[in-house]
Amino acid sequence: MNNTILIYGLTILVSILLIAMSIYLVKAHQCNGLRNQQITGFNIVTRLRELLSHVQQHRGISNALLNGDVSLTSRLTPLTLKVSKSIGAINKEFKTGDVGEQLQPLPRWSLLQSIGRDYR
């Protein structure tokens, strides 16, 4: 009788431990997935901030050129290449899966990509 109770007790204890370990592993996997998404999101934001900086500089120099300040002409072409490289880096670093989910549905991103291809 005592052996039977001991066997049932051990079976229940092992079952509880297996369920607890399973729950822990599922939660750990979910946390890792969330952490990877956060890192990807941070990297996308960092790259977009870099792109925005280059686009703003390009806009300022283009505006100055349109208003007759030709002294900035030599700075426009390298800046145009930086914009193109920033777009290329975003597309290269974040393959279609990541960028596709984050940026591709935005019509303005498609427009920026086409502008970037024009300068390559």
C-alpha cells in the first residue's frame, strides 16, 4: 500500500515538474522572440534616422542651389549617394521579411526606394 502511494506521489511530482519546465521553456522562447523583434525595431529606427538626416541635408542644399547659391554644388552629389546608400543599407540589412512587415506597405517608402535606385 505504501509503495503504491509513493509511486503515485512520484508520478504526480514528476508530472508537475514537466509541466512547469514546459511552461518555463515556452515563456523563455516568447521572451527571446520579443527581444529579437525589439532589436530589429531599434535597428530599423536607427537606420531611418540616419536616412532622414541625409534627406534633410539634401533638401537644404537643394533649396540653396535653387535659390542661386552655387557654392554648395560640390556637396550635393556625395550627399545624394549617401541617401542612396542609406536606402540600400536598410533594404540589405532588413531583408524583405523584416522590412516587408514594417515598411513595405507604406507608399512613401516605395517612393523613397525608387528615388534611391535612380541615383545608383
